[in-house]
Amino acid sequence: MSNMFTKLYLINFALLITHEIDSAYWHEWKLFGIPGGIQVFLLLNLIFILFFLIGAEAVANSKRSAIAFTCLLAFAGVAAFFIHTYFILQGNNEFLLPVSIMILILLLITSSIQLYIVFRNRNAFKKI
């Protein structure tokens, strides 16, 4: 896989991690009704980060699993954008700071580009 593909994965991963930091600020566990509060939220994020770090290694080393990790990361980015857009439209005041909104928009853009690249080059990826 190309170096650009790896960089795009890392950029999107950094955006998602930054969004998760923002989520801690906004007490996202309350928004989603996650029992256990910050403790469960932190454990979930630890698993999430480890999972996508394994994905970064797969992408960097052109492993067959890189496509799955890339698609899952991209879907997570798209989901974050639409879930939080829904909450904002429902009148929630969380994630309304300019940088919070910018991160969500960048997640949508970066994730969409990732999915487009995977779809457009799906035959090349099958050879990995």
C-alpha cells in the first residue's frame, strides 16, 4: 500500500482520538447513557485505541487485514459525524465549539476519502 494510504489512516486516527478527548470533556458517557461513567468510557477508549493501533501497523506493513481496519476506522469517523450531528439537531449543547465541529467535519471528509480510495482500488487491494 502506498505511503499516502498510511498517512491518511494516521490522520483519520488522530482526528478520531482528538474527538474522543473532546468526548471526555463533554462527558459523552452521559450522552450515550453508558453505565459506569468515566471509568467504563476510559476502558472502552483503551480498547478502541489499541484496536486501531493494530490497524495502523497492518496498514503500514500492507497486511491483508489493512483494508478491514481502514474501513472500520472510516465507518467510525462517518458514524461520529452523523451521530453528533443528530444530537446537535436534537438540541444538545455538546460539541458546539468551533474546533469540535471542525474535527467532526474533518472526520467525515477524511473517512469519506478513505472509503473512496478503498472502493476505487478494491481490485488492487485484493492482491495484498
